[in-house]
Amino acid sequence: MDWLRKILHPGAVPARTMRLDTGHARHVAGLHHQGGFARGWEVAECAALIADRAVVADGVFGGAPHPLGFAMSRKAVDEAEVLSIVVAPGSRGGGLGRALLAAHLARLAEEGVAQVFLEVEDGNLPAERLYRHFGFREVGRRKGYYPKADGCRATAIAMRLDLA
């Protein structure tokens, strides 16, 4: 995991990042609704995703009993797609997102994932910076991919990271 050590700054200690269980579904749904998405996930959807054997679900807790952020990816053979990553608005800017994504990517690598894909809304600069910091690179664009609350549609930047 030399690539992981290179991207974490010295002294970075992931705040209790762990696998989510279905008991966290209500908190995950709440976080997803705070994530700025046009359609948030419902509790039943979150519970189904967390329970799905093909889904890797991690949370960052920072000492709290419920997750302050989560990352979920769906695996298919040696590839994974990040379904969502969200940190609670009041917990952003302190490195939890970076710690969470580092732990999540390390877990995917441990489970044999060689390539990770994701989409990020064009113009979401904090997310783009985070992903590029980890080595994700743009591999395409999807115009009109994301529905917005005001009815318009935003472009998605498709990104890829090679873990192996």
C-alpha cells in the first residue's frame, strides 16, 4: 500500500473508520440528503446497499456513535464504482473526507479491486480536488447526467483510479 502512504499527509490518522452495518442506514440516508444531491437516498435503499455483498460501505465516526460520513462502492470482479461519498456539512474541512476515502480505497484494494470509477458533478471543486489528490484522472464527460433541484441538468466528469 505504498500509494496510500504517499497520499496521506504525515500525522494523518483516520478517525475510527469502519464498516457500516444496516443499523447505520438511517444516519447514512440523512447524510446523503445533506450531500446536495437532487434525490437523496431513503433509509430502505441505504439498508439494502449496506447489506448487499457486492457493496463496500465504510463510515467515519470521529468519536461519534453514528457516522459523520460514509463511502459506498459497488464491486464487480476487479473493478468498483464509487456510488457515493458524503461527509456531514459541519464536519467538512478537517480531513475526515480524506481519511475516509483513503481507508475506503485501501479496503477496496485489499478486496482485490484494481480499478475504481466514479462520477463527480462538473464544478464541484472540493470533490474534484479530493479525487485528483488520490490520483483519479478524468476519462470522460457525461453531459446532462445529474438532475438539479432547479430542473436543469449538470455534466458529470467520469474519473478512474488504478489501484494495482
